[in-house]
Amino acid sequence: MAEASVITDEMRAAIGQESEPLTIEVDKTTIRMFARAVGYTDLIYYDEEYAKSKGYRSLPAPMGFLGNPGNPIFRPDRPPRPAYIMPFESPYKRILNGGTDVEYYEPICAGNILTSTSKIAEITERSGSIGPMLLITGETTYKNQEGRVVARFRGTLVQY
Amino acid sequence: MSDQVYFEDVQEGQEIPPLTEKCTSQRLVMWAAGSGDFYQIHYDKDFAQNTGLPDRITHGALKHALLGRLLHEWVGDQGRVKRVACQYRGMDMVNEDVICHGRITKKSQQGGENIVELEIWTETPQGQKTTPGTGVVSLPSRGQ
């Protein structure tokens, strides 16, 4: 027998609501720190002249750089996670990262000033080995200075 | 970087060279700083055990980034990693190898680009697939 849904009208109403835009400055130091953390040895992520010799405007952002914006967008006057993730009370208190999906539509390089907006794309519920859970998928779209969409991030949070 | 791989030289079903990264506590601390994810289950053993985990666990997003590095190192200077998607189905514990794999599922030409789609995943040293996903890259052509 199916259990009663924990998805409330308030949660449904939150789906698709666009966040306020955030500005993300893609800079060389953050790219170098990110690339080092992942263990990259390719000098395109560390040496600007070398990156230019390979056809990039400056150091390119490695895959995953966008979508892990905790560092670039951190401000002490904002919550550590963007408010769009849970603008409602959840019956579950524990959180796991369920999945990540990042698409780059063109190279993103240091010097890019990106504007991102986020929304909840989907809320579903499921029962698994850890019990009943809510799966909340957020989607963030990144535009460059010219207004072109250059990347899209989708992340799924599991609450259980 | 390894030798350049070309679109004509790869086939559906082919596996790409795996990438192994030992996710030591130092690596997890570097990732915390590099990504901005400071959740303590990834570097504070007492905190992790108080939440019921046996020990610290590797960040899911680090595994996503390692799958991105797997593809980047395979496509070479002239290739591009366009999409990496994965699901975190199982935990990887601190100080264990995360072994990244990829297998080509489709080749196509779209908008003048040579597109290769792959099934990608991470395995534990015991062979458990903890992070299945898909990747999309573009490769240069020998004819260009």
C-alpha cells in the first residue's frame, strides 16, 4: 500500500520559482585551487600563457567548477546553501547529495563574469534502503557577460 | 598529457583508460577548500561517527569532478568535456581508492562537432560501482 505523500502544496508551489540572480566572478586563483583539489596536472589550469597556447582566453574552469559555487558565491550575510534549495519545512532532517549533472555549452574561463539563477526543477519521493526520502532537484543556469547561456547545473538532494 | 585521441580512432563499446585517485583526508580537505563544501562528515571523524557513519566519506561532488578529470585526460588538448552527470548510489570511505571508468556508448556528429557519449562510473577497490553516470565529450577529427 502506498504511504501518504509528504509533498505539500507549499513544496509544489516552490517548484519553478526563480531565485534572485547571483554574480560569479570566475578567477584564476579559484580555478587553480579547484584543479589542485581534483589532482589535475594539465598546466592549462595553472599557467595562463600555456592555456592561451592551447586556444583558451585564460585558465579554463574545470568540469564541476560551476555547480560547486560554495566558495565563489559565499557571503557572510547569506545562508551557506542557496535559499532555493529548501524554502519549506521538510519532514526529514538528514541530507545526502543524490547526484550532479553539469553541462558546459562553451569554455568558461577566468575573467568571465557569470550571472546565475536557480530554481527547484523537481520534487519526488521514494522509499529506499535508507527509508522514505524526498528527492529535490535544483537547476542553476549560468549566463556570461553577453547574456548567452554557457552552462547548466542540476543537483539532486536527498532528504531522509 | 597523453597522445591526442581522434574521433575516427574510437569505437562504441570501447573502454577508456581508467583513473585511480586515493581520496586521503588531505585530498578531502583540499576539496573542501576548492569547492566550498565544508560539511564536517568529510574531514571530522568524530562528527562523521556521531551521524552514524563508520568514518569520513568522500564528497560526492569530488567523485563527479574526478569523472570530469578522467574524461579531460582522455580527450587530450584538442578535445572538450561537455557534460558529466552522475548519481551517488554508494559511499566511498576516506583513504580508499576511487577508480574512475568510462565506456563509449555512442558516436555522432552534431552541429559540426564530433560527439562521443560514454557510460562513466566509479568503483571501490572491492569492485562496487558507487557512482554511475554519463559523459559527453567532443573529439577532433583526423580530417580537420
